[in-house]
Amino acid sequence: MTLSEKLSQGIGRRALVMIEVFPFFIVGTLDDVQGDHINIIAEFGVPLQFQGKDFNLNIANIAALYVEENEGEIPRMQ
């Protein structure tokens, strides 16, 4: 199974993505996987004006990634 196939199984789940450039990490819902890109709808980890926005990230720019297997593994911000 490729990384893209594995990530595709997580579509609709929450994910934590660490990247090498600002905003450095994004927590949100994994919205789509297309080849070597993922789309994540940001909940937090980004400036307030970017919350709820869709981020398209190249897998090569991701330092670490975790997709929830069970709901609640990634805490929600209030």
C-alpha cells in the first residue's frame, strides 16, 4: 500500500500535520488526497484568519503526519 492509499483511508478524519515552514503545524480534517498532495481543512495551529480554510500540502513538505484512527485522539481546541 502506498502512502497516498493509506492517507486516502483517513479522508474525513482529523489529522495533525507538521511542516517545515510557517505555520509549522496544522490540525484539521483530512479533506482529500490527490497523488502526492493532501488537502486539510484547518481547525487550529494556523492564524485565526486561516481557520476553516483548505490547505493543499505536498507530501514531500510534510515532516510528520498523524491521522486519527479513533475519534478523540487529537484534542479539540475550545
